[in-house]
Amino acid sequence: MNLFCVLLYIYFLIITVLYQHVNGSLNDNLLNFTLITYDENYELTGRHEYTYNYTTHLFNEFNQMKELQNIKSSILCNSQDIDKNEDEKNTILFWNTYFTNNLFNSSAIYYSAFCEWANEQRNKGNLFCLRIDTVTWVENVNDIICKDETTPCPDLIILGTTQFSYRYNNGETLDLTKYFRKYFKKTGNSVDSLINKNSFYDYHIGNDWLAVPLITDFRNFRFNISTFDYCIRQGFDLHYPPPLSDYWGINYKETWTWEKVFEYAKLITNCTGLPGFRLYDNNDYEDLKFFTTLCQSLDIPFIIDDIDLDIKKCGFRKKEYIQKLSIFKELFENHYIEKWLYEDDIIEWQNKPYPSNIEEQPIFKIHYTGVYDNDTYINGMIYDVPIDKEYPDIKYSYMPGYSTFLGGSGLIITKATKYPDQLFEYIENLINQDYPYFSELNAFKTPFENVDGKRCSKIKISKKDNCISLLNLNGTYPYYYSYNNNLNIIYISHISKESNRGIFLNTKSNLNSGLYNNIFQNVEFECDNEADYTKKTITYSSEYRIEVPINENEIIILKAMTDIAVNKQTNEAICSIFDDTLQIAKPYQFPYSTFSGLSKFESKAPISLLFAHLYYKYNETERTFEENINECCDIIDYELLPDCSDKKDIKFNLSSCIEHSNIMEISYLNCRKENNDINFENYVQCTYIPLYNIRGIIMLCIGSFSIIIEISFMVFIYLNRTKKCILRGGLIFLICLVVSSTILGISSLFRVGKIKSFKCVLEFWTMIIGITGNISCYSIKSKIIISIFNNKDLIKINYKYKSFLEHIFIGILQLVLLTFWTLTQNGVEMKKKYLKNKSIYYEYQQCSMGNEYIFSLIFFVDYILLLLSIYVAYQGRNIPDEFNESKKVFISSLISFGMLILCHISKVTDFEKLEVYVIITVIIVIATLAINVTFISSLIFSIFHVEPARSSVLVISKQNVINDLGMKDSIN
């Protein structure tokens, strides 16, 4: 039995050892990763082996990995998968951006987060590798992606906060809202509740989340304490910025202002002979960030929302804002600020003619100095970034005023990726507070409000605990404070309060004078997270400082004198300052959500140009400050305009008609048309026939020529009214024909020039009277000819009088209809005409049709009259040639039918091209003139004996007697 138990024990021992060995080998396989690196020419530079540590959640060689440099592309796979074919594994393409000195810092963090996620995916049957390509801050937002096989197609891209909306509006990135909802269900935390309060505006458009916040970027303020000490000793009125001095009081935001900074810059410049202020110069657009901070601190909107046009515009154009901004004029004009721009660009700008438009304006770049290796790189004060490096003489302080710049970077998922769900799980690892990645990516503060960066996360202690720590020693100690601009000292006692600590203010102590009886009272306070007079609690303020309430409305900051000789600024103090700074930090566009125009106007550098005007001046005749501000705003307005192809509700203005070219220029008000965009016109044709355009000139010339010819015909007829050939041709007929044709010709003149109500009415009246008169003339003449020929007796026929009465009645009817039409119409009416892009249109004036029933009835009367005229003329087709003027009438009636149709079409049809109206009018006028020439030319030739006289109608009575009167009557 004992032997059996021993053998069983040995068996299980062997099985356990074998299991642990096999399992250990499997785990080792999951821990080993291989990194292959390539340089900017995509040539292999190395193959590195790393071991992932599940305890630290980083590579064991993490620090060595961070030091890798000048790597353009790299691929990390589990060592088992690195050499497998591409069809055996899935490779995620991640576009990262360049950071300081091209180090591998951030890529090392992203690769560390990948390992745990990749192993989780492996357990689900998915093999993943991660490829990180390093791109510039321009390429990451502007390069074409995922269009075809020739363009790169990243799955993940790091973008700056001003860049998200550009890719999103191009339809290239996913809306992450559904993933944020899943994250909330999974963790109980919503992303919008986690991020810093003003970061919301950078990552959100409408109801859509554009990216996951990863890195926070903000601006802080630092100064050289040695310079301050030197200048103070020289007699200059300087005080350390808060919180290093209590001079500014508890409401330091109201006393430590940008006006005071600029005043100090001047004093330091006068003291040291070197500029007293500086901008951080290792990033682009630092002057822009400084300017927006200044605007927000002065309650000046940097960007405003034009509700009518639905666009963002420059917000500091008003005169009162320009007056406020003038506080920085002296800083630049007197060079109290160090040079920050690349001066070769400035010299080139100064030596060229001044740009005539926004497109020609220069883009100035920051001159990178890279001098950050000792205390002397800051002479006085600097608008700076948080730097993870300490300099003994350089101290952090609170930001002046009420604002500072807030930006950062986030991670987007592209629409082209095949693995959106898996990639968001990878991102969840990055922001998981149980892992170090989020803190490693941020030196001091993360985009999440309660998650600190690497340096601050280790010292997160409550204000109450800090207060207890400061008061941990019993005894009476001196503190100093500022009250009513006087610096005073008071002795307070540190006491124990059960498990808590506190202070006792003994105003009757010999150490304290009676002065304090008016400020402090004999009372004990204990530590808490806030100062409250009623609850008798005090709290920690910052290094060596406590907040003590002296009544329900006032709090005094007491500062322990133990730090007077100590210059070192602790990590705790720095993080406390950053906490305060982030509370007031705001993005450029605050209080608006991000939008695509931000990256465009940022790259145009309008603020650099504004400051260059003040610092360098273009020439001796430099413009006024207000003019420079307005120029800057013009550039901002232009660059903030979205592309018209991206804008839904496009608004535009049309210029007045440029008559010589017959166009109206289009000015797009809330978008910008790209030069090569054929979907949006630059101009449209004028909506009327311009007077000083070739079209209008042709119409005027032809119409005037026609009227002159008609008047000449009238004069000729009148002068020769007693001639037999005129009488035979029909004097009344000829006069009626010429008069009606003249009136019709006059109607063409009313079509030229701007459309006005009276012109529309007169044009229609003269058209209808002219065309009706012409038709009536043909019809009467034709009836009389046929009647005379058929009756052969002039004395017994009175048919002509009946015809006259009929057509007089029709003429009166037309006049009545025209009168009613005039009374029921507005002269002009507004019509819509759509541009190439059918979603936008403009309104224009057009002559009104008035009452459509009356309008149609007027033309109906003329159509009936004309058809009757054609029918009557057709009845005379068998009349011999010597009686064949009825054939002229028939042909003229047919031509008039075409003219009437053209007149009708021109009134009811809105032609795209004005040339159609010109052609119709010219045809009508020429046709009318040709008809008149046909009837009158033979008479002219007869009178001037150019050819033998020929009667159009020859009538022989039964008695073979025809007198002049009878002939006249027969023709008339």
C-alpha cells in the first residue's frame, strides 16, 4: 500500500513538472516579440528582440527601445509570427508623428500596449502584427489615403486636435460614438465625463466623437528667478509671479495679468539689456497659441460664429477689442520679446512688393533654436510647454489672466480598416488606468481629468493629507501673509486634533501684536479638503502654504517662513500649478466644437504676420495697428471658409451686371471655391440684355435701323400719296403696315437694358399692337382683293367696310385685354435660376406674365386672326398672276405666323442664354422689314422709273370705265 502511494505521488509529480515546463514554454512564446526597423529610405536598420513583462505591462527593455532614433518604419510581431507570410497574419498600419529628436518614445509605448492586446486576439484565433510608420504633422492630415492600391491605407492615425475634423469631413474616419457607448457599458465611465472639461470641444462635432484623447498639450508660464533677484537688487519693482510670492493675493488671476507680464518684460529688458519675454520656439504656431491665450484672458473672442452664414469668423475685429489688444504693441515694437521667426523669410518679405491678395501673403515659420540645455535659455519669462527636465533657476508659475492654450493629440480609426472593433479594444488598453501607457504618454497631465501623467501620478495626495503633512510638527512657527498690500508676520501653533492636525491662532500671544485682533480671532482650525469658516477648517494651498478663513467671505493664505531660503521647486508644487493651469486651459475655437478650417488657418500663420508687422515692420510707411489687425482677420476669415464642395447650405452674392462682358461675378459668402472645382461657377450670365454689350448694341442697331427705314417708308408714302402706283398699292394698307411694323420694331428696344416695370408693360403692348396691326393689314387687303376679283364690280361691293369694322373691333378687343392685363400684373416678378450645383440658386427679375388667362387670350386672338388671314389669302391662290398680290399676302401671313410663335415663345420661356432672345428679336425685326420692303420696293421702283410700273391689282368694270377714285376704292 505504501509502495502504491509512493508510485502515485511520483507519477503526479512528473505530470506537474511536465505541465509547468510545457506551459512555461508556451508563456515564453507569448512574451517574446521581434521588432524590425527601417530608415527613411525604407532600408533595414535592425532586428531587435524584446520580452514583454506582464507585471510592469512594459517591455523589460522598454528604456532601451525608447532611445531608438531615426526610424521611419517598424514592424512588431510575436517572435513566432514575424517571419510568416502576410496571408498568415494581419498587420495593422499605425501612423504616428514625429516628436522630440525623432526618438522612439511614443512608438515604444504603443508597441507595449499592443503586446497584451495581440495575445488576447491570439486566444480568439487572430494573429496580429503592428506596423508603425512615422509621418509629419502635415502628412498625417493631408496625405491621400485608402483611395487605391497605390496609396497607403493606415488603420490608426495620430492627429492633433485641430486636425480631426479635416479627415472626418473627408469621410475617412469613423464616428466613435457607438464605441464610446460600449465603453460606458463596459466600465461604467463615459468618455465625456472623464476628459478635461474643455477638451470636449476638440474631440466632438455635433453628436459625433472623432477620436480617443491620448495626449494633452497645454501652455504654462515660467520665469528665471535669478534674473528677478538681480533686477530686484538693482532697484526694479519686480515680484516673483504667483504662487512663489504672496504679493498677488488670493485672487491672483485679477492681479497677475498679461499687462503686468508686459510691464515686467520691459523692466527686465531695461535691467539686463536683453529681451524680458520669450515664446517657446520648438513648435510651429506658438505665437498663435500665445495670441489666443491673450484674447481669452482679455475676454476677446478669437473666433465667432456667424449664424446667418453658418461659418466661423475672426472675432477680434471690433474697435473695442483692437483697443484692448493694443497692450502688446509695445512688447513687439520695442523688442521686449526675443526674436522667434526665421529671419530670412522676413527679409525676403520686406524686399518684395507688398502682396496684393491673401494667397500671396507670406507664411512665416518659427525659428527653432533648440537651446534648452541650461538655465540661461530664459532671460526673463517664457510662454512655455511643460518640459520633463529641471533647471534650478527656472520656476513654474501660474498663468497670467484667466486662460491658456489647450490642445493635444488623439487616435482615430479609419473607415477603411477591416478591424474596427478589435482596434477599439486596443485603444481601451491604451487608456486603461490599470496600465502605465496613458501616464507614460503624458509627462504631467493626461486628457482625463483624474488621471495624472508619469511625473504627477506618483504624488497624488489629497489637500487634507498635504495639510496634515505640512503641520506634522508641534510647536509655534512664524508665517507671513499679504493683507491690504502689506506684508505681515503671525505666529501660529501646530496642534493635534485626534487623528487630524490643525492650528491655533492665539492673538493674545506676546509674539503677536494687537494688530491681528482686527483680522484673526482666538480659534482652532483643523485640516480638511476645503477652507470653511463655519466648519473651522483650513486646507492646503500649495507648497508651504495653507488657506485660513478669517470670516465667512474672506480667506488669507499663510506661508511658512521655512522655505524663504529654499529655491527648489518640488514636483508636487509643479503638478499643483499644472492642476490650476488645466482648469483654465481652452482650445483655439472655444466655446465651439472643432471644425475643419482650424488646420488650414493654423498653417497660414496669420498671427505670425501680424506680429512681424509690429516687430520688423514691412517698411517705413507701416500701416496702423488697426489696419494690421483687420488684415489678420481677413486672412483668418478666408482660411476658415470651408470648401464649397463640403458645404451644404451655400450662400453667395452676385455682382451687378458687368455689361461689356455680360456677366455677374459670384462671391461665395460661406465657402471657398477651389480654382479647379468645375462644379461651382465664378460667374453667371446677366439676367437682362446689357445696353453696352455687343448683344444689346446689335439689338439697338437693328431695331433703330428698322424704325428709321419704316419712318423713311412713311415719309415716302406721304410725299407720293397722290401717285397712281401708291393709290393702286393701297394707301391705307401701306400706312397701316408701316405704322404697325414701326410699333413692333419699337418693342424690340424695350428688351435692352435693366428690367423695369414700365418697360415690361410697354414692350408687351407694342409687341401685341404691332403684330395685331400687321395681321389685320394682310387680312383686310386679302379680303378686298378676292372680293373685287370675284365680283368684278366696284360700285356694288361694300365688303371692305365690313372688313374694316371687323378688324377695328378686334383691335379694340386687344386694347381692352391689354388694359385688363396691365391692371392685373406686377410688371416684374422674381424667378429662381439654379447654378451647376443644383442645390443652390439665385433670384432675378423677369417681366411678369400677369394674369395667365388674359395673357393667353391675347395671343389666342392673334392666332385666330392670323389663321383666318392665312385662310383668306389661300382662297386667292387661283387668281391670275396679274392679280397675284394676294400671294404676297399669303406668304407674309405665313411669315407672320412664325413671328407670332417667336413672340409667344419669347414671353413664356426662360432661356438660359440671352443670345436666344437676341436672335428671336432680330429675326422678328428683319422679317417685318423684309415684308414691308416686299410691298413697298416695287412702288419705289415704279415712281423712280427703275422698272415699268406694274399694278398689283388690275380691275376692269363691265363698262370698261375705271376712274381714279374707283381704282383707289377698289384697292383700299
